[in-house]
Amino acid sequence: MRKDLALDDVGDLLELPLLAVLATYRRDGTVLLSPVWHEWRDGGFTVATNGDGVKVRHLRRDPHASLVVCEQSPPYRGVELRAAARLVVDGAPEAARRIAVRYLGDADGTAQAARLADDTLIRLEPGALRVWDFADEY
């Protein structure tokens, strides 16, 4: 396993429409793991969601969060970011559409974004960034 890599070392990983897993913390300290669509933009991850959702409720109480993106096939590139999340409402509908289009294409993504009506962005900016791959083993 190659550790302590830079983002450039994992090539197009963050451009691929891979699901990420977002970790937030319940009131009792246990972790909620949520699969999420995301985008890497301006040096951090953005996740669109509903402001009334459980992830946002968790983050309002405790902003600590982690997000992992990784491949399911060799060389198993991955990125983990641990940070204090910011909740942002400005530009949320536009970002939600952009993220949905990234995963579903223009027509289906636009329709899905309209249906979900996400009004809040979870913004994670470094923080502790960990980048790895198994390129030396494949």
C-alpha cells in the first residue's frame, strides 16, 4: 500500500462518479455512515442534502465529519478527509443539480435534483487528508 500520497498521485479518482461514504456522529457518539453523491471542488468535498435530514441535524450539533471515496477495483485508490463540516445554503440548488448531473447525466440529473429539492450543502475542506493506493501491488 502506498501511503502519504498527494491528490495528484491518484489521478482522476475524484473526477469519477463514485459514491462516497460520509460519517457523522449521533448524540450518543456512535457513527452514522451514509452513502452520498459528492463533488471535489475548490479544495474540498461538497455534498448536497436536505436541511431537515439526519446528517444535517448531526452536523449542527457536532460538526466533526469524515468522508471517504475509494475505488472498488485495482489499484484501489482512495481519499479520506476528516474535517469540521460547514453547512451552506447559498447556491445549494445549483450545486445539487451539478452533482446530480455528474452521476446521472444532464436530463436525469436535472430531474432528480428538482425532485429531491436539496437545500443545504455539507462542505468539508481539509482538515486531515489521507490519500492512498495499492498501485505497487498490482
